[in-house]
Amino acid sequence: MLKRKTVAGIVAMKKMGEKITVLTAYDAGMSSMLAAADVDILLVGDSLGMVVLGYDSTVPVTMDEMIHHASAVRRGAPDAFVVGDMPFGSYQTDTRDAILNGGRFLKEAGCDAVKLEGGFEVCGTLKSLVRAGISVVGHIGLTPQTATQLGGYKVQGRDIESAKKMIAEARALEEAGAFAVVLECIPGELGKIISEEITIPTIGIGAGGGCDGQVLVTHDMLGMFDKFIPSFVKSYCSLAPMIKEAVVSYNSEVRDSIFPDEAHSFSSVSDLRKLLGM
């Protein structure tokens, strides 16, 4: 059995030059498989709103939905390091709400840490969460919860001013107490510079190979979600067409009375009809 990772252990991975692997998980079955494959961190991302719940964005996702799925992930992977994604509206109102909602991830779902989006504007909240005993992962660059304010799902940090701001925000998040920071959809060179400028691990998603670790939405990585595939995603297999093919075969065999056959049916006492008087 693999030893459960800790915040200190994950931070130490950067110092030792070990790359960190992160994948999203939303249910017990998938989290069990990912943990068995030795993924370093399981992120219960609010991306579940789009890939599992059928929303058009992450914004509608509620705390109760996040707790429901995070609890399932923990049951499926009791020894994994699990991070719960703070959904939109769960930490922006005030510090008290942020601590209460962050605490729910730890108390009710058994998460090890939480993640929240934003730069300078969330540093005060982040500091309060850490002070309350809640470990936090930051998230800058493209922040899906506020993507409309950023002009949509576009690469961030392409000009000098925004790049400088992002570097400063990464430093501020570290100073506020974050133990890691997600960098999403930024130029690879900027991702490498930020990774060199801060001592906490950077987890890239569309941020180049210079980051200390990488995260992908598992459904994208496995080729299960085909409505929209970002250009930075590498699909390691294509399960969607395989699943469709299997279902088509199932439909055909049931309709043609091929399945179930004797090999997939239970036997009974001999001459059952006769014994039942039928």
C-alpha cells in the first residue's frame, strides 16, 4: 500500500526535482483506478459541472454537489491526496463563508486541501483559510469561474504587463500561504519563469513543461469528453468511440436474443418446469 502524501511531501517534491502528477476525479470507481496508478494528487475539480453534470460552465456547481463527489472520491481512494475545488460563490462573499465551506471539504468529504481561483484579490481569504488550518492550492492564469471577465477561454499572460502581474500574483499567493499554485493557459516560457520565481510547486495545465507538475481533466486525457477538447490536452486513449461501439453491440445482441446466452445465465434444478407443474 502506498503511503499517503502530505502537503510537506508535495512541496518537497519540487525541491528534489520530482515532477508532480495531478488528475481530476469525480467518483469512487475512477479515483480508485487513479490511486492504484500512483497519481500524486486527485483533484475533485468543479469541471465536474461540465463533464459529469452537463452544465455549460463551472459556475452553476454548488457546494453540496462538490461535497457529494469529493466524498465519493475519498471512499474510492482512502489513501490518496485529495484536493477539493472551491466552487463559484463559496469563497467570494466573505472570509467566514470561505472558512465554513473550506472546512466542509475537510470535515464532510475528507479532503486534504482545497483549491481556489484568483490572484491578489483572494490573498486575504487564502491567508485566513491557512490560518484556520485548511491547506490551499492557488490558481491563476485562465480562471474558468471568471472566464467571461477575461474575454473567454483564452491564453493569458501574453503581454508584458499581464505577465508581470501574474508573476507578482504567484509570489503573493505563496506569501499568503498557498502550498502550490495551478497555472492555466499561459505561455510555456512564463510558466517556467513563475516556477523558478517561487518555492512552492506549480501545477500546469496548458502552461508548458517548465512547471513542477501537470494536471489534466481525466475525461479529456482518456478521450471520454468530446464536446470540446482544448488544444493543450493530450488524449492518451479514445474511450468515447470504444464505449459507443460496445453499447451498439449490446443493443444488437439484446434485440437479436443473442445476449444473455447460457454462459451468462444461472442454471436451476433439472426439470424445473415439470416440478413446477408447468
